[in-house]
Amino acid sequence: MAELSNCKTCGTVFVKVFQPICPQCAEKEEKWYKTAVDFLRKKENRMATKKDLLEATLIPSQTLNAFIRTGRLSLKNFPNMHHPCERCQEPTHERRFCISCADELRKNFSLPLEQSQSEPQTIRETTYSYSLKNTFRLDGK
């Protein structure tokens, strides 16, 4: 549903449908994304660092981090490019969390589930019945 909102980037009032940013800022982000992808597609830039990418394209660091964290831009094929883990700030090629933090978070989330499954569960059984004494006939009788 459309609603009035302020753009998260520039503060302009706009009709928000899907994105939290106005159409002008969305268009600017798309240009930055295309610039980053074009830079990384070049064979001579395969060994570039994140700093090289930022300096060559003039993309804001926060925008580049958003591209990486949302999965729009993957760093897996670029060995010298890293960004900080959201949890421990260690350099990673992954989207939001490094592998060790992701494993730890996954383990912590599954821990209560495993504990609750090991506890005996009591299920109360209820039997329902239905009687068809009052049926309707379509032939009028």
C-alpha cells in the first residue's frame, strides 16, 4: 500500500510503495550499482580491493556495503575484496556475517529448539464427532 514517507537518503517527501528511498535516489543507486559491476567485470580489476573500487567509482562506502549485505554484489570471486562482519567486524567475503559468527548464531538459534524437543510433550487428545441428522434435500421433500 502506498504511503507518504521521507526518503531515507535525502529526506525528500515521496509516495512510498516498495523502497524506503525516493525515485531519484533509487535511480542514483542503480547507476552506482551498474558502475561497480562494470568495474568488477574488467579482467584487470579482479584483484582490486574494496578501497580501489571506492576510489575508482566514487560510490559511497555505505551504499557499497548495502549492495554487499543485500546480496546484490557478491565478493566470492574477488579474493582481495572484503567487508566487515556486522557482529565481530572481522573482514569477510560473506553477505552480513563471517562464517564463524554465522555458525555461532545458527547454533544459538537452534539450541532452544533442540532443548524443547528433548523434553517430553504431553498432547491432549480430543475426539470430535458430527451427526448428520438434519440434512437438507434439494428435491423439496
